Amino acid sequence: MERGIDLGEIDRGGRGVERLEHRGPQRRHRHADLEALAEIVILFAGVVARYVVHRPLIWSDELASILFLWLAMLGAAVAFRRSEHMRMTALVASARPAMRAYLDVVATCAALAFLALIVWPSAEYAFEESFITTPALQISNMWRATALPAGICLMAVFGLLRLLRAADYRMVLTAVVSVAVIVGLFWLAQPHLRPLGNLNLVIFFVGVAGFCVFAGVPIAFGFGLAIFGYLALTTRTPVMVLVGRMDEGMSHLILLSVPLFVFLGLLIEMTGMARAMVAFLASLLGHVRGGLHYVLVGAMYLVSGISGAKAADMAAVAPVLFPEMKQRGAKPGDLVALLAATGAQTETIPPSLVLITIGSVTGVSIAALFTGGLLPGVVLAITLCMLVWWRYRHEDMSHVRRATGGEIGKTFIIALPALALPFVIRYAVVEGIATATEVSTIGIVYGTLVGLLVYRRFDWRRLFPMLVETAALSGAILLIIGTATGMAWGLTQSGFSRSLASAMTGLPGGPATFIAVSILAFTILGSVLEGIPAIVLFGPLLFPIARAVGVHEVHYAMVIILAMGIGLFAPPFGVGYYAACAIGRVDPAEGIRPIWGYLLALLVGLIIVAIFPWISIGFL
């Protein structure tokens, strides 16, 4: 992104992603680039055909679904080559340099181990799908399913090349032997594992998955190793079933909007729409005590309503505001603390990727989630602003000139096309012009036209890198969803979900206790896993329980999303906090003290949202 902010150097999407090596030549990413562009064109053509000319394209969804799986797998391969798969790096980063380098190689070897174990079952799955004919296009479904072994093989090739390019071959050999020994020990222990029953859930889903995550293995591959080991060593379920569950998790039609909203977030920053919104808010509030802090809160609210990706949100707003805020005497640590807090505050604002994921795995209406997410963000914004008022009530503003009415009006006129975008998106969904999946294409077309005709800022040279960025981030997210779906299926088949349901429904205190326990659990999960994997793992289990104890599913969604947001941006484990520090170019140690006050304000707002369900469901 421009203004010196490179999202490759920070947590991708605010979700703990770390770039470890080079980008590589762009031509290797061209297929993923074309897949992303094709998705946008096909879905928008479907909207136009249905709503404008009233002749629906019956094959558009089917073709989009086929291309989507290829986009997901090729994007995952691009992300693997660029080392952009999501990782929990808090413990790895605190290790000595030699140990850190060793753990990075182990992470690659562990990922390769999962890819080697899953490649043959994925090829078998693709062959089985060859006997199925798609209803609209009348082609073999193998054309779609082949994306799985193709992407797995590409990632394996990139992993092997990374090991071959390593400078320390002794370290590589040690890492390979370490991973091989661990896998071999588990294989030899197979006769002793099967009699343990559901204790294996703890061994694999807590022990193996937890060890992999904290050792810095990319989350998708850590989850994959856990569920593969559980199925292969403790059950008689064919491993090909895991590939089918991954396919099901990654191919949900609702998830088509993930890459499109990621691209939309990059687009609004490139076209200057985000800068225009921030400039308008600054002209309104820049002269009051703590004014630019209020602007930061408001700008994150507006931008989050468009992009849906936290890293894009923060990178669009911070470079515009931070220099002026520092000139007025604001401390860098306080700035990055507030930036991280606003990242947590805006998690429920549509079109959030977490909202889309909840809809895909629980069946809750996306339109209802989009409507219900607006007011909770306002409540948390108010609690943050109250703390800003308290901290900056004595700020000296004598040197700041107040914007005139004419200047405010001018910035408003300039920002109006950008401010209209969230309303365009919401109107299209509510009026039935487009589905929650298709509406992102309307936003992209709108943003492109505004950038070309209104702001006259559309750098065609950045289009290809933005599409590649979209494919890589989307592939990283969707691979997590795929392996986490496999884990969730394993939990369900084991009977764990029934046990959890009976335990949660039997809690004393009814809905209040259930929500309190959920807040605590998802705050912890948010700091360790981040939102999307946690939702995919536990959403299908907990949402039916919420309905059983009388909690509205949209209200429950808002509560757990905000709880995960607080965990995600809370140090020392909250990886979103380190993303904010990277964007603000501030040492994480400087923001540790001031952020606790903001987290307390967020917690107060969360409790208010939890106590008063109307905030989430009043406008449904």
C-alpha cells in the first residue's frame, strides 16, 4: 500500500500473519490474479443479468464456485510461497535468534508433512468427483476438485524450494529429523491411542494443535495435522473424508465475498476514498481537545464498514492521522494503543469477514448480521471516546486553527462519494438487488468509478499487485476455514458437541451465565487463534446451544465477535496489537501501558451490549 505502508510486513488482515521471505516474480502469481478478476466479473455479470435485464445467468454461481476453489488453493500456494500464512508468533519472536531460525524451519517442515500426508487422499477425492456432473454447465466435477491436489502440490514444491535455499543445511536436516521423529512416534503409538476414546480429542485437538500453533506452525497446517492424526490414528474413517470436509468448508458460496471484500478494502485506499473520509472528520473535530483521537475512532468505524479487513483499515487511516497527532504532542504509544482498540471496536461493522464466516458456518442470515453489527460498534466507540475525553480534557489547543464552515463543506462534498459507499452496500443487500456475496462486486464497481471519475486516482500499475494480495490473503483465510471445518466435523462425530451442549445448557444462571462464560472463552480464543478459526471450530457447536438457552443468535454473534476482538488486540498474545504497532511504526513496548485503559473501555462497552440485546437486534 502507498505512503510507505507495506501490508506484507505486518499481520495480514490483523490476524497474525508474518512475511518471512521474498515476494518472488509476479508471473508466478498470474493465475491467482486472473482467478480473482474472473470472480469479480462473473458475479457482477450475474447481478446485472438478474436485476437489470431480468434474465438470470443460471450457470454463473456454478462457474463462480469452480473458480473460487481454484482461487482459494492457488491463493494458498501464493501465500505459502510468500510466507504469509497466519501464524501465532508471540512465543517464537521471544526466542533467541538461533532458536527462532530453527523454529521457522520446523514450521516449514511441519507444513510439508501435512501436505505429504494429504496429497494422495486429495487426488483420490478428485478422482471420485469425476463421476459427478455439474447441473448447469454439464461438466465433470473433477475440473473443480482437481484444485485441491494441484494447490497442495504447488505448496509442497514451494516448501521444498524454501528448504533447499536455506543457508544452514545442518539446521534443515535437524528440523526434518525432528518432525519425522514426532510423526513416527505418533504412528507407532496408534495401537495405544485407539482405546483412549475421547481422550484423543485432548491429545490431538488441544495437545497437537496447541503445540503447533505456539511453535509457529501456520495455523491452517497445525489444524490439519491435528485432524489428520486424529482420523488416521484413532478412528477407522477414511482420510479422504477430511479432504471432503475441507472442500465443503472452503467452497461455501457465502465465502465468495471474502476475496472480493479484501480487494475492495485495498481499492478504497488506492483511490483516495479513505483519505477523503478522514479529511472530512478532521475538519469537523480537529480543533477540539482530543479531536484527532475522536477522528481516529470515527474513521475506523467508517472504513471498517467498507473494507472488512483490519490491516487494510488501520493502514488506510493511521498514515493520514498519526503525523498531525504527533505534532500536537500525542505520544506514539497512546496512538498505537488507540489504533489497536479501534480495531477491536469495529469487528462487528459490516462487511466484516468474521460476520461472513459466522453466516457461512452457522446458517445465521448475513443480512441480519450486517444490520445487527452497526450499533454495537457505536456503543464501543462511545466508551472509547469517553476515555479519550478524560485523558485529553486538559490538552492545549490554542495553536490549532478551527476549520471554517466553507472548509468543512468543501471536505464534505469531496468525501460524499466515499461516505456513500457503506450505504450503497447496505441498500443493495436490503433491497434484494444483490446477495451478501454479490454486493461486494457492486462496491468494487462503485469504488472503481469513483476513483476514475471523481477522485481521479486510479493507479493501473497497482491493480495486479492488489489482485495478487487479494488471492494470497484469501487463500490463507480459506485454508484455515477448510482445516478448521475438518476439526469441527471431527468434534461433532466424536460426540463432543453433545457433551458440550449438555454442560453449557446445565450452567446455573441461564442465559446470563452462558454469555459470561462465552465472553471469557472467546476472549482467550481471540488472543490465541484469532476470530475466523475460532468461529469455524466452535460456532457450529455453540450457536445451537445459544438458541436452546434463549439467546438470540444475532445478539450472541455480536457478543462473541467483540470478545474475540478484545482478545485479538490485547497484548501480550493478541497478534492484532502487533499489527497496529507495525503500521504505526511504534515499538510494542510503548503501547503496553496505555492500551489497558482502552481495553477496559471496550470491556465496559461489551458488557453493555451483552446486557441489552436490543442494541444488536433492535433493527432486525
